[in-house]
Amino acid sequence: MNFKEQLNQKIIHIEEVLGCFLPKETGYQKTVLEAMNYSVMAGGKRLRPMFMEECFKMFGGEGEIIYPFMAALEMIHNYSLVHDDLPAMDNDEYRRGRKTTWTVYGDGMAVLAGDGLLNMAYETAAKAFDMTDDAAMLKRIAKALQILGKKSGVYGMIGGQTADMEAEDGKCSLTEDVLLYIHENKTAALIQAAMMIGAVLAGGDEEAVNAMEQAAYNIGIAFQIQDDVLDVTSTTEVLGKPVGSDEKNHKLTYVSLKGLEQSRKDVKRLSEEAIAILTAYSQAEGNQENLFLIELTQSLITREK
């Protein structure tokens, strides 16, 4: 089975996991539940739960204890996209080739849908406590929850979004350091959460968890730079969302700061550094060699959408 076939199978598997945790569209709150499900099931690469499960396997994790966290992280990722697309934020009408949540349900309901996904994410992750009575695993679940909260919160993703908004509004100078802070927190933080939680729930030690955090930093920064590259070089049909939106919104990006050629070089360098870390740990004694995880990271260098 080649990489693309494996990737498609894993996406199907992740969407089956998501289906087990998404809400039934009933009751007086039916509309917001529909909007939540609309946003989560709009497709996408499912990279974050995929990285989580692959790291879990690499460190010897087995069973379904990882599933609530996979679903929770994807809910958090999608709530952030719902809010990002709002008129008050990026004002985007298309994502993944179809209308954004606010354009279908209205911006007020989209705000509630994002809020609902964020709250449901922690309800979902906490379900892992009901799946075991092993004391060591219960401690790992608690640690995983701490990581999830920090990396998605004001010291993670929301912190990055705050710096991004203030830079756009001219409230701070957008230097290279600020831009990297935005990318680290707005994009890399959830990938860090994915890989760290995978290692934690599998019983990885502190050194291993820190190594996954560093690898995920590189992957996240490379991923965001590639996003900036595609915003300049791709088309709406290929990308599934409007291209040129960064320029339209007068956003300073890595490409506008460093240029297209240097941006592409940095994507390659960061990805190769991450692959070196993953290769070392996947070949370490006691770990399972995970070639798919390494191929997944490599694929981000050349992705077109």
C-alpha cells in the first residue's frame, strides 16, 4: 500500500472516530449543533489527530484511549477556523471548497458553533477517564488535558491569534520575531499538542515528550510558511479557499518578509530537522518504527493545498 492509500485510509478512520463523538442534531439547540457538525465534517487533512495517533503508536500505545483526544483536538482546530473566517477576523466566505460556517448560518450562530466546539472538546477529552481504572494511565490523561488546555489557550493558539490581530491593526510592529511567535502559537501549538499527547498517553518519558514538542514546532512553522507560499502561488480551485487573501488583508507574511525562494528553503530545512528527530525516536529501542509518520512530514514540503 502506497503513502496516498495509507493517508486516505487514515483520514476515513479519523472521521469515523469523530463521528462517534459529534453531537446528535436534536432539541431546541439543533441549529448550533448542525453548524458545529457542518464545520467539523467539511473535510480537511485531519493532520492533528493523525499526528497524535501516529506518535501514540510510535511510542507503543495501544487501544482506543487516544480517541477522545483525537476528536477533541479536531474540534478545537475547527472552532478556531470557524472564528477565523468570521467578518470580524479574516472575513473569508470559502473554506475547503465550500461556504464557511458564518456564510451558511450567520455570524452570530457561527460564534456559538465555535464556542460549542470548544466546550465539547473538553467534555470529549474527559471521557478518556471513563475508559480506564489504571492509576498510571489516569495520570497520563490528566497530563494530556493540561497540554491540550495550554497549547490551545492564551499561552498557545489564542495567544498567537492575539498577536496576529494586533499586528494587523498596527498595534505592534510585525518583526520576524513577532511573526515567528504568531506561527509558533497560532499554527504549531496544536500540532505540538497532538504529538506531545500521543507520546504522553503511550507512556513516553519527559525527554521524548520534549523532543516531540520540538519536532512539532518545526512541522508547524514549516506548514504555516508553506500556507503563505500557497497563498501566493496557488489557485482558489486547487486550494479550496480564496488565494491572495493575505495581500487583500494587508497581512505581513513569511513570504513578504523573506521572499518566495527563501521561504521554500526554510520549509525544506525545518521539515528535514523534524524528520531527523522522528527518525531517531522511531528507530530507538522499544519504539515502533513509524515510516508513515516520517512520510507524512515529508509530504507537507510539497503539498499543493
